[in-house]
Amino acid sequence: MFIIKNKKIFVIISAVLIVLSVSAVIFSGLKLGIDFKGGSLTEVEYKTSRPEQTLVSESIKPLALGEMVIQPMGTMGYSIKTKQINETERASIITALGSDVTEKSFTSVGPSVGAELVRKSIISFILVALGIIFWISFSFRKVSKPVSSWKYGFIAIVTLVHDILIPVGAFAVLSSIYGTEIDTLFVVAILTVLGLSVSDTIVVFDRIRENIRVGHYKTFEETVGKSLEQVYTRSIATSSTVIIALLALVFFGPESTKVFAMMLTAGMFFGTYSSIFLASPLLVIVKDMQKK
């Protein structure tokens, strides 16, 4: 019952985190990768020793390719992001870097393709959110008292927004400090977080529904509190095992999946937090508001 008794404190904590995350996105911004804004990505690897990043930049600067983003990749390589370039400019980059370099991969995406990806990503988020709220409303259709079924769906969407905004805010800070860019894996991570987060919330809601049906407890607050006590250990244990695996991917996995793993790790953590410390307290707050 500790969580329900202190429900306003946990809701305020979540609200503060959301405000900070939104502020980070507004003031720091999110840097779009070539998947979304178009451009070219050249990945190279040095055979003997990798020079300093500034030396690589100085070697390519005379080619006048405009703004570039050069980032370390692995222990011996660099990724070089530029505007969209042709085959001649691509070959000139490799030549400028010297004979000790081998080209690992080259990707080029046009701006029209990037715009299409942005549009499809937004549509995906909207469809997933609508699907979740309709599915929860249908699943809880027999629960009408003291909180109607559609409010369960609405609260689930609120928690999903919470679970997405906080990791995105953290990513915005990383983006401003380290120049990390959003790619298609970032979108995949967000959609994955949506699914993982809502499944955790449904476990809690389902236990509340069953306890309401059985009617063992006198008040709705007690029902929610006891339901949390019955499921939170399993929820935390399950999420922790996933987070441990994701952290291994963050620290020991390939460079290309680090952002994906970090987003999933943050999403799993805050998804578990919200299902226990936000969704259930919000149910009680909504029920209390109905009395007024």
C-alpha cells in the first residue's frame, strides 16, 4: 500500500522527468541521421593504427564536401557522414585517407527517402497508440466500476508517453554532447519499448481486474495496492533480466547497435517504473476525481 498512499509523490516525480525530457528535446534537439535527412555514410578501417579524429578531418577537409560528422567505430575504424556524394567523391575520400585504409561499407540515402521514413515513422506511432487503447478498452470492457474500461486504455497511453519521452530526452542530451544521430534502429527501439511497456502495464491492470471481480478488498485503493504487491516482484525480476542482457549489448556489442540497446534499456527501466509507480496511482487518482 506504500505506493498508493504516496501516489501523488510518484506522479509528481514522473511529471518532473517528463518536463525535463521535453525541455531537453526543445533546447538540445535531436540530430537526424542520414536515414531521415539524406546523405552518405562511409565506414573505413585502418590496417595498422588509427590516427586521431582531427587528423582524419584535416585529410578530408580539402575535398570541400561540406559539413561532415566523423565518429570512431570499433577500435580501428571511423564512420564519415557527409552530404549525398557520388562515386568520384567517395573514391576521393578513401584516397585522401591514405593507403592504410580499407573501405568497410558505403551507404547513400536521398532526401526524398528520408522524408518518407519520417512520415511512416509518425504513422507507425499513431497506429500503435490507437491499437493499444482500443485493445485495452476491449479487454477491460467488463470492468465498468469504479473506473470505466476506456480510462484504463487512456492511462496506458499516458504511461507509454512517459516511457518514450524520458528516454528520448536522455537521447537528446547525448545527441548534444556526443553528436549521436537518430536512425531507423532508433525508431525500431521506440516501437519495441511501446510493446514491452504496455505488456508490463497490462499485467498490473489484469491483476487489478481479477481482484475487483473477486471482491476480496473493501476499497478500490486497497484493491490496487494489494494487486501491486502481488505482481511487482515478478515484474521487476523479469525486466531486470532483460536489462542485464541489454547492458551487455551496450558495453560489448557492435557500435551500430549501441543506440538501439541504450534506448531499449532506458525504455525497459522506465516502462517497469511506470507500470508500478505511475499507472496504478493514476487509476486511483482518476477514481478519486470522479467523486468530485
